[in-house]
Amino acid sequence: MSRCSSKEPCRAPTKRTREVSCCHDDLMVRLTDLEDTGRLQYFFHCPDSPLPIRDVVYKKKTEPHIEIGAENWCSSCLPKNIREFLKGPEKYLFLFTRCASGLHEGKYFVVGFIEKQDCQPMCGEKETWYAVRGPTKVFSFNDGYPMPGVRNARHLACCLNAAETASILKHFEDRRNILKDCIEEILRRDPAAHTCCVRNCSHRETDCLRYRQGAS
């Protein structure tokens, strides 16, 4: 167990927030000796896109921020779930959504995951929260892990045991990771970067795939 800390100022690189100093509670995070278990995290699918990207068009969603391999990076989304994930032994944050258009419209799928590796305290104008980062993979709806019977994401249990986690990972074992395709789609759907302020982000020249792909 270790305390969540950062060498950088506590901030969120987005137009919705400002760079300020702030005090977080001492969240004890678990980043080592993790178990092969997981936790679900819901996001809104962009209805204009056949790819499983967040809704960058209508709802202007910033999470999951797959460009940098993070969840809750620019804004707070289901923060209690992320806090519990950071404190707990789970290794995988499984990203799931309801397909908003196309062949799979109305159906729920797990379409990717973030492997817990790092934690960073973030700060907005009126609230503070925590972001989780790590190696990230995203898969198409055709390759997604189906969630039959799900009618409302709010009524779904978040925690996944070892058997459930293994089943999802096994499903994705031979599937193609389309992370770069999804980032290209985000760039195309949100060219003005409303859901990611690349100009003010200190990560844009280091590990932000959105900026690196957009500049190439």
C-alpha cells in the first residue's frame, strides 16, 4: 500500500478546470501484489461512431481518456468507483458501454480495460478526485465481450471475481487492440479538442497518443 501522490502540481489538463494547489485526503492505494480480479467502469458511447469511443460529440465526455491510458483524467466520472478500485486488490478496470448505434445498438459490451499501474490526484474548480493510469487496450464492438441480460448499467455489480475476470481476458486474448484507431476517431470527431485541452497539457509531447497522432 502507498499514498497516491504526484511530482506534478495537482491539476486536470482541461478547459473546464484551472491549475491550483489543493489538499487531497490521504488515499491509500494498492499498486503492487494485485489480484487477477477486476472492476467495471461505464462510459457513454458516441452514437455517431461505429467504434467504441466516448461521446465526444454530444455529451462532450472526456472519460475514459484512452489517449493517455487513464480514467478520471480530465474530469470526475463515477469517482467513488475509481477510489475503491485504487484502494482494492483488483488489477483490471474493465470499460463497458451500451452501443448507441449500428448492428449492436442497445446492447452492452465490455470493450476494453486499463491495467492498474499508477494513481494521480486531480483538481478542478470545485472538486478533487483521483485518476488511474496504466496499459490500455480497446476492442471493437464485434470483438467486445457481450453482457446479455443487462438492461441498466446502474444496477450492475461493479466487482468481478477471478473467474469472471479470466473469462473476459480469455475472450480478448486473440482480438485486435484498436486503441490507435479509436484515438484517430476521437481526433476526427473532436478536431477542436473540446474533450482534451492538448495545448495546456504537459503530457502532450511525452505520452499523449492523441497529440502524437494528431501531429504526425
